[in-house]
Amino acid sequence: MTTTFNVRDYGAVGDGVHDDTSAIQAAINAAQASSGGSVVFMPNGNYRLTSSLTIGSTGTGFCSGITLQGAGQANTSLTVAQNVTFVPVLVKGDSANIYSWGYHELCDFSVSMAIPASVGNAPAIRVEHCLFTKVRRVGIFNFATGLYCVGNTQFHGEEIYVTSASTAPTVVGVYVDGTVQNASIYFMHCNVIFGTTTNTTIGYFCVGSHLADVYLHFCEGDQASYGFLYDGAYGVNPYDVLDVHLVQFVADQCVTGVCIQNLPAAGGMINIDGLWFSNRNDNNNIGLKVLNASGVHVRGAQLYSAHQNSFGILLRSSTDCSVTQCVMKGQFIENIFVYGSSYCTVFGNTVVGSVSNGQAGIAAVSSVGVSIANNTIRGIAGVSTMSYGVYVDGACSNISVTGNVVDRATVTYPLTQGSASAAVIANVGF
């Protein structure tokens, strides 16, 4: 049977002036002392905090089954002063036994910094070493780091909305730390959005190689330096399990939509199944960048550029990657660009270019063992003539160009082949 503990019964006022930290923590402590399955309810109000609210740790041990619930994201707010150094909401399990404690939930409230952070600070919400935790219908506003997950066995985030006007050098919406085990991390219908600031903003930041079954389904990272960034150069053990999936991810008005970097050959795989990207400006924006990585597979991406001097998909210094069934449209200077990479596949993509400024549909430069097959490439009749359909430079070797269709009426050079070892077979328009 669920027992509800109302924070007003413990002295919380919720007027945005009174310090409600002790009252809310008292309600949490009472819930933790009960038999589990307890709800700590925060009615409509603005609750000012001056230190952390801790869930899951009783000081002498750990507990499970606590729900911290508000009256709605727009109705219940936990508010802190600018640049506080404490975590407003901390959900904590036992780092020595992460399979024992958890089953906590946060829902229907927001966490706000009264004035946007000007320096890097503690996250608004931190979830650590829990067996199972769910965060849903929660808003996070103006922190340098929104939600931080580390050392969890299962975490579900649903309908989380993060926005920040922080001027800190680096601002992160959702941070998934894989330098220690983080397994079964699932986000669905979450949105991180920033303004057009000059600092580095990252919608979703995943690091390390201790990540097993990390899913982002129907999530957005908008108006950011990076919509999604994975960097394996943090605490890397190449034999750990890494399994990250982006499904129908949206990166709108971003400098770089998705960036995957420093993923070793023995370090697992990252799958991107559906990506929408549009770029922010004309300053070397990239829809999808794969840098020094192995085992990245992209399918069904839709990338659009209204600005020149941008790249669609860039595979650089990478191995064993594939780009399939993607649609590239707009003014990308390079639509699919394979540079210094080996044993990659570019298959079944559609490229429609709308500028005549040296644009290439698919280019391979200084690469080995690349297959370019069954792609369709064209300009727009009466509007633009694409310069290059398929471009293979002289520093490439063992390149296969097979079954591609290039529209000669709108592409000046259907095939530019500088490599004598390129096998060109059964293409149309060459």
C-alpha cells in the first residue's frame, strides 16, 4: 500500500522565499523510514533549497521505493541560487552493491536556477549507483549541467525537458558517465534546447566505455554545439561492453548534430537509426561526425543544410563504419565524406544537391577498402549543377564503386577517379 507524505505537513511553505530544504528532507526521511512504496508529495509552489535533497541514502544505510512527486512541471518548482555548488536532488544507491538498492522515481516538478549559471557547477539532478530509477515529466532550467547519471544498473528518463541560458564555458543537458558501469540507460521523448550562445553546449554527452544498452528514442538536442556527443577517451577499457543506440534523434539548428569520437576497434558499437539534422550557420557545420572510431552504423538519417561550407556526414580516421539509406539535401559542400578511413561502406543513400560551388555527392580521400554502392546522386534541374557525383582521390586504394546512379544532366563530373585501384562496375551515368 502506498503512503503519501505531504511536504506541507513537515513545514514546507513553497513561497520562493522561505528555506524549505529541511522540511522536504524531513518528509523524505519519514518516507524512507516507512515500509517502502512511499510518495513524497510537493503541492503547487516554489520551494527554495539551500542544500541537497537526498533520496535513497538514510545516512546509516540505503532504502528503496521512494517517489518524489510534484503537482506538474509548471506548478511545482525547486529553486536554488546562482552557481550553487550542491546537487539540488541527489538519488543515491550503494556503490559497493548497485544491484540491491533503487526503485526510486522523480516526477512532475522542475528544478530551476534563479539566475543562469555563469560557471560550471553541480548538476540539477544526480542519480548514482541505483538498481532502478525513473525520472519523468521533469524540467531543468539554467544549470551548467542538467541531469547526471553514473554507476546505475537501470535508468529511465521520459519527457525530460532541459533548457539553459548558462554562460559557463561548457553546458551539458544530459550527462551519462560511462567511466564506471552504466547499464540499461533509456531516454524517450526528452528535449534539450539552448539559445544561440558562443559557449560550448552539448545536448546529450556520453563518455567512457562502460555503457551497455544506452538508448535515446525520439529525443532532441536543439540549438547546440553538439546535439549528441559520445567520447570514448574517458576511462577507456577497450574490452568493456559498449552498446549505444540513437533512434529517430533530432538535432535542429546545431553546429554538429551528432559526434562519435575515440571509439576503439575492440570497444563495441554505436547505432544511429534515424537522425534529423539542420545546421545553425555557415561555419563548417557537420550533421554527423565520426572521428577516430570503429563500429559506428548509421541508417535512415535525413540531413538538411540551408548554408554552404557545411558537411553532411564525415567519417574521418575511422574503420568498419557504414552509412546506409540516408537522404542528404541542401547546400552541403560535401554530402558524404570519407577521409583517412578504412573498410567503410556507403550504401543506398540519396543525395540531392542545390548548389554548384564545388559540391560532391560522395567523396573518398586517402582511404582504403571503401565500398560505395547503390547510391543515387543528382543536382536540381534548372536550379543547380553539382560539381562531383562520386569523387575518389589518388591517395585511395582498394575502392569499390558499384551500382550507383548519377544524373549526368545535373552533375558535371559523375565520376572523378584518381586511384588506379578503384573498381568501377555497373554504374549508371558514369
